[in-house]
Amino acid sequence: MILSLTLFMAVSCKDSFFDINENPNLPTDESVTPQLLMPMVLNATAKKMAIDYDFAAFWSGYWARGSSFGPSHPLENYDINSSYQVSHWVNGNTNDVNPAISWYDILMDTKTMENKGRESGELFYVGVAKVIKSIGYMYLVDMYNNVPYSQALDLQSYIAPAYDKGQDIYNDLLVQLDSARMIFADGNLEVSTVAGNADIMFGGDLTMWRKLVNTQALKLLVHQSEVLGGVPTAHLDHIATDGSGFIMAGESAEVQPGYGANEYQLNPVYGTYIADHNGSLIDDFNRASNWMLDRYRDNNDIRYQYVFHKAVAPVDGIEYQGNDFGQENEQNVSSSSESRVAGPGIVSGPTDPLWLFTSVESLFLQAEATQRGWLTGVSAESAYRAAVRESFNWLGVPNAESVADTYMANEDIANWAANSNKIELIINQKHLALPNVNNFEAWVDYRRLGYPSDVPLSIDASVENRKIPLRLSYPQNEYNYNAANVEAEGTINPQTSRIFWDID
């Protein structure tokens, strides 16, 4: 667990070292300070968002299985049960180089940081905790709908926490962000040097924290676009009154705890999809999908060369080759002939910083909100064009803006005037901008809006009549240890049970 590691790091010797009634290596509550917790919380949050949502990449049409492997169920036949993807709720194997840390574990550490910051009067930590809380619980709701929230982290009072409605959780997360915004905007707030050093994302820059608050609030609102029943004026007014705006071009929220080329120090994306600390290539399983590669190449979109890697051993000179999701194994074909995920535009080396919220996603959220009439100041077309340009920039495409402008001018798939449904255009282009950047957000957009409308279903022979899942099943641990509360949620079917914002 993260907290266990933090506690270990926080150990200090005491005068009572030889007291046989006290273990000198057992850290006390006093030794766990918010500045020790914050870098671990930020890193764990970014890491989880970046590498723990492979399934969403497959279901969103981005990836396919490498040919060196046989069928993978339930990933490829959508027959989801309570044993699938449980590490989002409970910790996975912590002995791995990249252990699967659950959201609830991260959120417990976040709560501890918040409590410690409040006790010491260091409200900066409280504000940061509220932001991370809004992200972690948003992901949980977006996977499971109703989840333990108000009672979830109070182990003293609720060993078996009740479930809160997904809508109610979203509503309270917006309130939490309002509180964080007020903390960061307080002219009397002091960020100590220690706190600034512990902030491995913004270095204590309060303006950037306010921008992240506003962008995360917008994301919560956009996710609910189909159920809000109108313009969320009150929340938008809070954002406008703050005056800091959103995360803009070149302002991605990235963590850098000191990634290096040594074992256990690699950038998590690099160490999961590219190579280990010895430089040996890893991950033969995840490969580009043919559908995604064609979506780029058929529209003269060079980004596929930055989103994906060339094949290690191309066949017939084809450097970028994919698979069909769920396809049968082909004899004499191996993963080495197929394009790897996490291309050079995603991560260039083991020391790269790791994004938590990219400028690309932020600009696409703004474009959608502007088209919906929620934001003013620029036209929806201008907001859309800025988002597409930023995707090319973020990936490191040479002459990014001119290349992006040519793409938007000449390709119907990206041309503003050629598309009557502007929301569909924005989401389709957002989908093209997010492979390996935020696979989960693409799954969210598909479920809430149905775009892109042609995301391919798995061709696995055992799919039968199942479709891309609408949610995950509650993990078996809940049925074992919190049976009354989870069973009160009724029968859950990932094929038919929807997240509250998914109304179609």
C-alpha cells in the first residue's frame, strides 16, 4: 500500500530506542506528515490514470492483441464478472515493479494528507487533497456508478460502508472543488518551501492549481452534459469568478518525482509499454488496432507515427501494422511484426515526466463546452481548432500547427464546415487525440454520447450478442465483506446497467 511505503520512509529514531515495549522501526502517527504524503499521492494518481486502463484502450478501438498471444477473455468477449479489473477497488499484486494500487488506497492516503494539513494549519495540502479526491471518485463513479463515498474512508465508524448515488457523488465533488478553489485563491495562503518541494506537479504554483480545479470541474460537468437539463450556470459562474481560466496549450499537469533509468525509477508508461531498466523491450501483448491505424492513414493524419511505434520486425517493409480486436491467431505471425503502443510522441524515454491532466484533453473539453453554449470568449470553431492543434503539438509533430491546419482544411473528418454535427466532430477528433494519453476518457465519451459511432466490436467468436460494456461489475470482495450494501444495489449487468450520465 502507498501509505505503508510512506510510513516506512517516514521512520526516524527516537530517544527511547532501547525501550523493549516500543518498536523503534514502527512509525508513529506524528511522523507521517503531509509533505511526505503529497508526492506519493500525486505520483500514484497520475500513474494509475496512465497505465491501469488498458481495457478501455481495447474497447475504444485503440488497441488489439498481439499475434503472439491467444484470445483474452473477458477482455475480448465482454463477458464481465466480479473478478475482472478488481484492482481499481482493491490493491493488486504489490510485489510487481508496477503494483496495481486501488483508487480507495490512493484516496485513503489523500484523506490522511488532508487531515494532517488541516491539523497543522497548512491548507495548501487540504486544497490538493480535494482535487485528487475529485479525480479518484470520478473514476470510480465512471466505472461503477454508485459506490461507497460518504462512509467509505471512515474505518472507525463504518467497516461496511453504504453506497452513495453516482449523481450525488458528482454533485459533492463539485462542492469539494469549490472549496479547493477558495483555498488556492486566498491571498493569505502561504505555501512553504517544504510544501512547494513536495508538490511534484506545480511546485506550489497556486494559479496552476486553480486552473486544474476549473478544468476538473468542467470535466465533471461535461460528463453530465446529457442529464443536466440545461446550462450549469452556477458552477460555470464559480469558474468565471475565479478568473484563472483552464489548463491551456503547453500547460499540461505533469508529475516528476525523479524518474530515472534505474529499476523502480522508470517513467511508468515507459516501464510498462516500452522497455525495462536494462533496455530490454517489453509488452508483446498490446498492439495498435487496424481500425485505429486506418483512421489516421486514410485521412493523411501523421499522428499514428507518434501515437504508435514502428514494428520491431516489419514484414514486407510494413512498419506500422495492426490487428483486428478479437481476431483469431494467425500462424507464423508474431507481435514483433506489429506496431507497439506508447509511441515516441507519448513517451520518449524513462526520465520523462508523467501527465496527470493534459492540455489536449482540457482544450477538447473547452471546445465541447463552448459548442454547447456554456463558455464564451471565443467561437466554438476557434476552440475546436486550438484543441486539434494542441494534439499535434503535444505529440511533438514537426511544424505542428501548420500540419494540423492542413489536416483540418483538407480532410472531411476534421473540417469544421464539412460536419453538421459539431459535437460529434469534436468528440471524434478528441478520440483521435487521446490514444495512449487517456484511454479511459475515450470509453467515457463513447458511453455518454455514442461517438465515434463506428468503434469496432470485438470479432471474437464467443462474443455472441454482447456489446462494449457500459460499466464494470462490483468486485467479489464487496460481496464477501460488504454484502448487504452491495446487494442493495440490485443485479448488476455490465451490458445493460448504466452510469447515471449515460441515458441512451
